Amino acid sequence: MAAPFSGVLRLTDLDDFIGPAQECVKPVRVEKQAGTAAAKIRIEADGSYFQIHQDGAAQRLEKAKITLNDCLACSGCITSAESVLITQQSHEELCRVLAANQAAAPNEQKVVVVSVSPQSRASLAASCHLGVVDTAKKLTAFLKSLGVHYVFDTTFSRNFSLLESQREFVRRFRGRGALPMLASACPGWICYAEKTHGSFIIPHISTTKSPQQVMGSLVKGYFAEQQHLSPAQIYHVTVMPCYDKKLEASRPDFFNQQYQTRDVDCVITTGEVLKLLEQEGVSLSDVDPAPLDAMPSSATAEQLSTHSGGGSGGYLEHIFRHAAKELFGIQVDTIEYKPLKNKDFQEVTLQRDGEVLLHFALAYGFRNIQNVVQKLKRGKSPYHYVEVMACPSGCLNGGGQIRQAGEPREELQRLERLYRSPRAELPEQKAEVAELYERWLGGSGSDRAAAALHTQYHPVEKANTGLSIKW
């Protein structure tokens, strides 16, 4: 499914394919002590290290560990999360938490919530030869058999992300922010932007949280309130098509200092769900379906919906239609894409009497992302908004999706058909989200809405170490 990036990129300084063995290092502070003798180190059979002091005493040395926070803070690579052993973000960790939860006393147990992305649902449906609704119901039953309490669909949280992105773009277009506005839902792109272009590009990136992180705010905010729980009493897992979503969930910005908990505690990929099924000896097609869950006060429990637009969430189309109506009073029914150098770089324009009112683009894959960034740096970017995604063909083709045996292009087309098979979002569902927005967050522009739906980005300074030298 997911094709490797081009050979051209491997020759640049993007570092996307630099493995941890080459540049993934964590500085360790060594406490210097007075003494003339050189330290002696003994290595045990189990791989542990002991420092032998002059008096013969042995001191066990602590091992340095690489965490996702170290990956985010290090400028050595961009999206090599696939090759990093991530112990705190895996299906093994989920199994460990579920087992510990079942063994704990009732008053110490956590409520386990799993939020599934529609891209992952479509990939599982394709792999198991099921419809997306059957897949959702069977996956719900399987996860609950393991000890999960609720299984939600992140299409619900994407409504908030789309709504807030629309409002943010209109504010920027009216002079309250930098243009073009660049989408922020892709963590691979965000890591690249922070580490490679830093303070130059960050003002252009949308501050609206991704659907995953909005779901984190919903689950540990609104849902926790409705269940009369503390955020720390909920263990929130997401199923995503992308390994870099693990990095996104680990960002310090998404950690609640008051309750010492993350908005998303664990991220597993679609492929890891398949591993979990295999580990349990279960075929998803043989599982009896269970009713779908929905947020409290939501009427969409037995329905699945999708958004118009591409497989990455339809940001361009939703913002384009809203901006056309809000800014120029034009109702857009059909959006016509103009392909440029390739199918992953396309433009959309809104014109009136020959004048271009809105100029949008989608740029998928780092070749096209570099093109957009270089135009911006030269002051020649014609765009007002760009839907940016790191993976060629977008989120449906994410690195965490299940690889199919057929021809990649045909398999991707089948995946797109499955992804679009639920009916488009209904007006009453949009009204429900707008109502919850007002009731839970107090309306657009409130401090609570800003905290729940927006975030910030940080430039990462390039480290000058001997290991970063390119020979």
C-alpha cells in the first residue's frame, strides 16, 4: 500500500529514512566525582552494567532509554517512528493495561475507551472482506471481549476539527493570521515542519487540533464529566492508520498537568489491531457484532457517517465551501480539482468575473510538500489554504495500514470505496455537534474552546553533533 518516498528525497537533508542506529541518540549526563583511578565497568550476562569502585563495591548503572518525547525533542530525524521500538505505545502495552485493569480492585479500575479512525476501519474491512458497518460492530465486540468499556468513532471528533478549521480560516482570511493556512492534522508533516523549517513555517500552520487529539479532549473532558470521572480514571486508546500518531499523542502539549494524564494514553495502528486479533486467535469475520457506542447525548450510535472530500478527512472541501459562502456569499455544490505535476498535488479555485477569490491546494507526500514550502519561502505561493499530508495518497495509505496482496493502485481504490461507503454526514448530525460545541465549550472563541480544540507548535533547533555530519 504505502510506497516508499522517492530516491531524490533520500539525497536531501530531510533525514526521513535515517534509522535510530545511525542518529537516534540520547545524551546522558555523567556525574563527575573526585578520584584518580579510571572507572572499571563490568558487564553481566543479562546485559546489565556495573561500575566497580576502588573499594570493590559494585554500583548498577542506569540504562538510557529512548522515549517518544526524546524523538520529538531531537532534530536527528523526522518520521522514523516506524523503526523505533515504542514500548509505551503498542498493542502489547494495551494488553498489559487491560490485564492489570481486570486484576485491580473495583475502585482502582480505569474506564478503557478506544476511538477508531474511519481510515483504520476501512483497512480492516478490506483485509477481512467485510462491509464497514459490520467491521465496526464486530471490532466493537472483539475489543469489549478484551475488557474495553467503550468504542467510539473519530468521525465524531473530526466534525469539531473541521468546524474549528473553517472558523480559523475565515479569521485568517480577514486579516487575523498568516496565509496560506496549512493543515495540521498530519503529525509527520508537523514534525518535518518543526524540525526543518521551524519559526518560518509555524505561523502558517493551523492551530486546530487533529481529530485524534480533539477526541482526546472530548473523552477526557466532556465524556469524563458526563460519567462523573476524573480524566486520570480513563485510559484512552486510539486506532490510527499512521505510526506518527504515536508521536502526536506523546507531545507535551497534550499532557494534563493537573491530572497527570495524556489526552490519548496509547495509539495502536491498524496493523497492530490485526496482530491483536491473531494473538487472540480470533478472525474478525467470525465475531458476533455488538451495538455501536456513541458519546452521551448523541443520537448516532447505530449509524456510521463519512465526510465528503478525500481519504484524509476532506479539510480542503469543507473549508472551501464554508469560506465561499461565509466570505463571498457563493454556494459551491461541485468542486473541480486541477491536477498539477501528479495526482497528489491538485488545485481548486473560486472565481467571480474572472477574478480568483479563493485558491486552495492539496499536497500529499514530501515531494509536493517541499514544492509548497519552497514557493512560500520565495514569496511566490498563490494559495490561501493547503491540505498537507506526509503520505502519498493521504491517510488511507498511511504506514500503519494493513498491506494487501493485490496491485497497490487497485487496492487503494477499493479502500477508498469502502471508506466512502457510509452515507455522508446528515444535517441533524451537524446540528448535534454545533449544539454540543455550545453546551460543552461555551461557543466559538471561548477560553474553553481554545484549550480543547487548539494547540501550538515549537521550532526544534538543529543539534550540532558529530553524529549529524554527512560524509
